Amino acid sequence: MKTETYYCLVLSESQARFLATSKYGIDRMKALMSLVELASTENRTYEKKGFSANLNVGQLVMSEVELSRLWKCDRKTVSRVLDTMNGLGIVSTTQNNRTSIHTLLCVSAWYINGQMIVNPYYVPMKDRFPKGNSAPVNVPANADGNAAGMSEEPTPSGQLATDAQDGNIPNQQQSVTPHAMSQQPSHQGQTSMKTQEPTNNGTDQSDDRLPPAPQYHSIRDKVIDELNEMPK
């Protein structure tokens, strides 16, 4: 029974767009997958016709002539594709007078027979961002280019500098209107509203005493009183 092999590839938008298009009669994604499948998954020594090289995980040896046969295109096309892959950071190619050594940079690991084989040459995403542009796309960056909310300096006590009473950031004042409304619990457990009016001497005083309720000797007196209060 053939074991399924999993490839862990991490591509940027520019890398994916380049691989998704075909030009000069070559399937670029298929070309990359051929390199991924031929790459070594263990450290070994490559030997061929008097040439030897020590290969690590994530590397393979293949000349442009051999790739032209594999990709079924001319050497000029192979050279152009490899140059673009190198420029985009997909692979890194080192050439000599005999052949070329290709190192995969966009493959983080292989998963074969239940074992993960990590590529030591993989370039993590955090190392692909230019300095000052490392904020994730779903987090706004601050003036320093870092993700907002991720670069606050802790106070000596290890906590962020906030107002201990209300949790507000220091030096941020809340505006208060002249007639501030405040809430205080009444004797019945309900919330009563009272208005603070400035007095003549400039200080605020509040009167939380309610006017006494009128007393009626009978329902008839109450009805008559309500009728008198109605507008005529």
C-alpha cells in the first residue's frame, strides 16, 4: 500500500500568482512540485560522474539540461523560470561548472509515514517581511510599523499604565456638562435621578428630598384636585 506524502508549502501572494500562470509552454506549479518531490528528505552524499556533493534535507542536484528534459522545454526557459523563482524566494540555486544545487525555501516540512521531516532551509513568514512592515494584515500597524496593541511598554509592576480607579489611560480627561446627572439608589431599592444645579456661591448642591405626597380624605377630593390641574 502506497503511503500518502504531505508537503507543507507556504507561499506569498506574489509567489502563488507566478506559479499559477503558465508561460512559454511550461506549467510553473508542476515544475516546482517536481523539485519538491526530488528534494532530499535526509542528509546524504550525491555522487555522479566524478562529482560529489553533501546534500541536506530540502536540497537536490539537477542541471538545467536535466530540468529541460524533465519540464519538456528549452534551457533558456528553464533558466528564466529558475531566475524568477530565485528572485521571489521560492528556491535558491547555486551553480558550478558541472551542475546546479537547488535549495527549497518555501517548503517547511514533509510528512511521510507518520513522521514529519523539517526543512532547515525554510524561510518563516516573520522573516519574509521587510523591516517596519511586519504587522499581520488583520491588525493595524502603528507609527513604528509594529502591530498596534502589541508593543506597549509595561510599568515597573509588570502592568500597563492605567488609572487604578476607573481603568482609563492617564492624561485622558472626560468632559462634564454643567448640569451633571448622577444616579443614587433610593430607599425603595430603585434608582432615582437628581439634577445638580450650581448655587450662587459656585458650588453644586443637590436636594434628594422628594415633595410630600398630597393627602386626600376621599376619592372625590382626589378627583376634584386632578380636574382642577387639567388645562382649561
